[in-house]
Amino acid sequence: MKANIVIIGGGISGVAIAYNLAKKGMKDIVVFDDNYMSGGATGRCGAGVRQQWGTKGNCIMAKMSVDFFEKAQEELQYHRDIEFKQEGYLIVATNQEEDEKFTRNVELQNSVGIPAKKLSKEEALEIVPHLNKDVIVSATFCNTDGHLNPFLMTDAYFVAAKRLGVQFFCREKVNEIIVENHKITKVITDKREVITSKVVNAAGGYSYEVGQLAGVDIPVIVRTMKY
Ligand SMILES: Cc1cc2nc3c(=O)[nH]c(=O)nc-3n(C[C@H](O)[C@H](O)[C@H](O)COP(=O)(O)OP(=O)(O)OC[C@H]3O[C@@H](n4cnc5c(N)ncnc54)[C@H](O)[C@@H]3O)c2cc1C
């Protein structure tokens, strides 16, 4: 098998990259996931969508994402609602340091067009009356934030990318990336060999391991929690 590009990972990143490359006209795109599409972190996430960040880059990317999510069903011609609910996102400050940082963050967010607001403790309690009154100092709130169904969003990209000719293979692990003279020549999975010169590492928490297949050190560290 030959491919112009092999994408490793079928989470939201890999599937969205596949769609966007195909939309730009790239042909022969292949995506492998060792599990199923959205079987990694994407399918386990809290589904929260927020634009309330503390760096300009993150704020701009989050705003662009929200602008996209608002019209994603139409753009991707998806047959279902992706369940993007803009019901707002409240972030609580519990000490003076956070309160001051949140004031600066809201100024930054407003400067790039994100309609976040700084709220007093009383205003926060009006939105969520069950908050612990003894702990809150203040809060920030953005009414265009909310939540989105990660399975449907991934599926919407998946269906649109397939329509544009992308090939997806589930339950197929990439075991080797062959590099010759500093160039990728082949990807070997547990089922086939693919001749290619380009690989996208969209393996999320496994990016370090996938990078190692090509001799690249990627500083992604997986942390596990003990319950
Ligand atoms: C508990 C939790 C809560 C979260 N809550 C939120 C939230 O509320 N809002 C938010 O925006 N983000 C949240 N996140 C973060 C979000 O889930 C991730 O940022 C996002 O899903 C990453 O997507 P991804 O496509 O990069 O990775 P993944 O979804 O992990 O996809 C990577 C895929 O690569 C596959 N893979 C790995 N190695 C190989 C290989 N060798 N061959 C083939 N396939 C391979 C894996 O099986 C996996 O399916 C949360 C994450 C967790 C864990």
C-alpha cells in the first residue's frame, strides 16, 4: 500500500487533521488507530469547551475553535447535531492570587474578542447557588463557552474525511516507522506495510512512544493517577 501521508491516531486531533488536509486537496491520506476512533483521551474527556485561558495563543485558538463548533454541523454536512451547548463556563477563584490572575486573564480574553466577565462572589452564587460560600473569592464566566459531545464531533470529522477519500483503519497499531537517510520511507503496522514519506504523530498521550519509532524525542509524559 502507498500513502501520501499516514496519520497515527484517530482521536479528535488525527481525525480533524485528516479532514483538513483532505479539504485542502491532499489525496491518499491514511489514518491508523490501534483502538477505535475516539477510543483514547478524546472519548474519556469532560467535554468542556472554554475560551478562558491565560495566554494569547490559547485564547485565540480556543475562540477559533468555538467559531468553528458553532457551524461545524453545516460545514461537515453531518447528519446529526454535534450537541454543542453554549451554556457558559464558570471558573472560581479561591484566593487573592487567583483573583488577581483572573482579572488579568479576563482583560487578555476581552482583548481578542472573548466575551468573558469577572464576577463577584455574589454574582457567581447567583449562577451556581450550591458553590461553597466559604471558599469562593470571585469568579470568571464566559457565556459562549460550554460543552460538546466528543464522540459526535470526532464522528462528524470522520464521516466528512471519509467522504473526501481518507482511509481509516481501526484496531491496527503502527509498530515501526522506517527512516532511511533521515527520511521516512515506510510505516509498518501489525497488518500491513505502507510506503510513505510523511507521518503525522497524533497519538496524544502516546506521542512519545510513536516519536521514538522514528528516533524523535517528544517531551510528552503520561501521568497516571492512583485511585
Ligand atoms: C479525564 C479527561 C478529561 C478531559 N477533559 C477535557 C475537557 O473537558 N475539555 C477539553 O478540551 N479537553 C479535555 N481533555 C483533554 C482531551 O481529551 C485531549 O486533549 C484530546 O482528546 C486529545 O486528543 P488527541 O486526538 O490528541 O489524542 P487521543 O484522543 O488520545 O488520540 C490518540 C489516539 O492514538 C492512538 N494511538 C496511540 N499509539 C498508536 C499507535 N502506535 N498506532 C495506532 N494508534 C495509536 C490511541 O489509541 C488514541 O486513540 C480531557 C482529558 C482527559 C483524559
